[in-house]
Amino acid sequence: MVAAAAILTAVAGCAGGFGSSPAGPLEKTSVVVDVFPSIDTAGLYIAQMDGLFRAQGLNVTIKFAETSQATVTGIEKGSYDISSADYVTYTYNELACSCLRIIAEASFLQPGELVMLVGAHSRIGSVPGLVGKTISVAAPNDIATLLVRSLLADYGVLPSQVHFKPGVPLPAAGALLAKGLVDAAPVPQPFVSLDEEQYGLQELADLDQGATENFPLQGFAVTQAWATKYPNTLRAFVTALEQGQQIADTDRSAVEKAVEKFLGVPPVTAALISLPEYPLSIDPVRLQRVPDAMVLFGLLPKKDASFRMSSMIG
């Protein structure tokens, strides 16, 4: 709370952008955020845990969704106010509707935060050993598929040389590996540490390498219509969120407490997990890497190569 108070003071002195104080009364004070549950949104958890949203006059409710797409569908339908999802999902949806606005970054990839796991007794000892094997992913052409394709390319393996098994939620991937129902799976923290402890799974490769090193993972978005209707509410939300991001970026113990509280991670595991980077502002150049990589690795047709993430910002 001392750290939060210091950041409140610092942010109060800043002018301009979302992070400044609301220009007038809040249009609404109750906000529902639909989140894909991961350590990538630790800044959000901290802002809620430390009362930073309340300090802005907001009553924030955090809901957890099974997939990133569910969070975007939720805000498009008006079921929720704010989404936290991966940028691959946001890109697909924006190309279809031209209706989304990115309001903050949540995370970008760091070593050990998202890795390729194999079974405890797997004979696969290298990435080329995945040829002919089955790799689970949550959904076809999702961010995990993109990261895997990048990893395969680094080792000269074509996507057609492996079998992707979609429809496997990330929390379930470890159990499938342990049962031998798939041969490998891209898994993020905290499931990496949890699955290694529970099933004895092995790390085959870190996905933070090559073309996807320091890759943007997850962010926050609203619809353009929502941003227009509730500008002061949006500004208040982002102000508190940025304070939470600042704490997440500088205080690992706060992140550990947040994932213990919101994700149910045991303290002994929380102390060991590798964390992503928690950016403090939106970087259009960094985010542009997402659609560029989607085109490069075949998740988007070349006709979409002109798409710019900057069109979703500001």
C-alpha cells in the first residue's frame, strides 16, 4: 500500500493521456472486466487488491473467461465493459469489425514465461524431434500456434510436419501430456511450474526466442463505442491500471501475492514462476510485431500485411 500511495502521488502530477485524472464525473462507476486468467494481467489484480480502482471511484468486478475470444465477444455484445486478451485475438477481431480500441498493454514475453513442454518420460529431446508429433493448442491459429510456428521455423521444421490438436484449454494441457494423449504443448506460467511439479513434465524449448523474443502477449481493450460513451470512466480505469502495472513492474512480491489470490497459485509455486514484462505504456511499434508475425507465419493472408495496430490506439 505504501508503494501504491507513492505511485498515486506520482501519477497525479502527470498530464495528458489516459493516465491523467478524469476530466469530469464518471459516467458509470461499476465496471466489469473479462479476463483470460494468466499472470499477464498481474497489474490488474494488483490494482484491484490494493484498492487503486476504488481510489478512482470505480467498483471493478473481474470475471474469468476460458478463452481470449470469449472476452472479446463479451465486450462486443455489451456483456462486459473491458476485455483482457492476447493480441492475436484482438487482431483477428479488429480486421472483422473495426470496432476495438486498445487501452493498455498488459505484458510481453520474457524467458521461461511460456515454454514448450513434453511428458516426463518423453523421448523428444529437441525441436526437430517434434516432426510427426502432436502439439496441443487452445484454438486454431491462436497466439500459441503463432509462437510454436516461430519456434519450428527457427529449427527448420515446417508447420505441415507436425499435427496441431486444437481445443485444449491451457490448464488442461499438462494432464493430456501426462496421459500421453499429446506429445508436446506450449504452456504459459503459472501452469508451467504447476505442471512440472504435479506431472514431472520437461521443458523442451523456451518460446521467447527468434522472431518472437520479447513478443507482445496480452493487453486490454474496449469497443470504440464504449470508449466514446464513457471517456471519464475509461480514463479513471486506465489511471488505476497503470498504477498497478507500475507496482507489478517493480515489486515481484506484489505479483506473487496477486497470483496467489486471483489465480489460486500456491505460495511456494508463486515464488518460482518466471514472469513476463509489465509495460507501463502502449508502444505501437512493439504491438505491430503481432500482425507482422501473423502474416510471416501464415496466420493472416498477405493482403492483410498493411494492417497497422496503431489504428486501434488513441
